[in-house]
Amino acid sequence: MEVKVVARDNAGVISLIGDLDYQSYKELETAFNTSFGQGRSPIVIDIADVPHIDSVGLGTITKLWKAASQQGVTLALANPRKNVRSMIKLVNLDGRIQLADTVEDAL
């Protein structure tokens, strides 16, 4: 997985390219911790280029959401593909984490 972290005003935008699964979740955690540690809010994870997400990826997003929420930081997911959005909804993660059609909508 390729991960890009960009600061936009006070927000942190993390763009993921590739599957979010048991082989790549640590890369997302590292990027999140960088943005979180810099006091970025909101933090937006752009998943437009994530073709697949497994239970470990979903668990990682849940863990990051909890960490952010405890500190009053908003975490949002942007640009989910149809199949990824279905997985997010299947585990009721969409009730806790904002899903946006674009990064701009999430910001």
C-alpha cells in the first residue's frame, strides 16, 4: 500500500492506494499517528484508491476512530468505492464515522 499524508489548513488528509488489509494496516496507523500527533483536525482518510478492505482494515479504522474521538478529533472517510462502502455499512461503521463523497465534503 502507498500512503500519502498532506496537511490542508489544520486538517490532515491521508490518501491510501492499495488494499487495506492485514498486510498494510500498520502503514495507515503510522500515517494517522503522524497527523494526530501534529494536532490535525479533522483527519480525513481518502480511500478512493482502496479496492479492498478486510476485517483487519475495518478494525484498524475503528481503533483510529476511537483514539480520535477520545481527543475530540473528527475522523472521516472520503471517496469509498461501492464495495468498500458496503463493507463499512455491513459492520455499522458508517453510524460512527463520517462517510463523504469527496475529501472536500469531509473537510
